[in-house]
Amino acid sequence: MKEIFLIVPVVLLMVGCTSIPNNQCSTFEKSEPLIIDLPQAKEQLLRERITKYYQYLQHGDWGSTWDFLSRRIKNHMATMPEAPKSDQGLKENYVNYMGQFTRELRTNQYYSHNKIIDIKYEGNMANVTIQGLHKEKEFSIQKPWIYEDSNWFIDDL
């Protein structure tokens, strides 16, 4: 007997929905799924982090800025769990790319008139093109710095 009481409302609901023109039922109205463009979201995050990073490098003298950044990177890496040998290269690249990025900014004097004009992803790297005052400059950053390990660095500035 209980089965009948459960089936009847479902059948009535189904009949009610099919009797509406164009098979539109307000009870089961479909909504568009929320679509997040992940590559675009990552690119926006990258743009924000790079902008914040080189704005930070504009303040104070270059030597003390790089010393501070080096210490932060080394301290962070020292607290990471011991990595397998195959990942050691990743850790070394992490420090090297941070240094390369800083040297590029120092050498070419990228200040507030710079604009990120292009980001291309190739494997584990992001190639970033910045329009400087007189010329464009391209450099690469390893993805783990951008999306994973950078959280500790950017958020603590």
C-alpha cells in the first residue's frame, strides 16, 4: 500500500509536466551550468601575481630586495619535505627562475609603465612577454612557482 502512495505523486507530476506546451515544467526547470574557464582563470591569476611581484620590486634598493626574496625562497624550500632526486631539479629551477625574473626587472628597469601583453603555456613553463618603455621583453617562469608554491610568497608580502 505504501508503494502506491509513493508512485501516484510521481506519476501525477510527470503527467503534469508533459501536458504543458513545449514540455516545459516549472518544477524541473533546467538552468545553465556554471562554467569556469580554467585557463583564463589561471592566466588572470598569473597576471595579478606578476604585477604584484614587480610592483613590490620597485620599492627599496635592489640589493636588499633580492636578499629578502632569496632568504624567503631558501627558508620556504628548507621547510619543504625531502624531495625525491628527480624533483631536485625542480627546486633548483624554482630558485633560478626567481633570480632570472628579478634580474630581468632590474636590468631593463620595468616600472609602472610596463604591461603584460602575452602569456603562452608550453609544458611546465609559462612564457610571459612584457611591453617595457622602449621594447618588449620575454621571460619564462616555471608553473609550480605560479600556481602552487607562490601562495606562500605572494600572500605574505
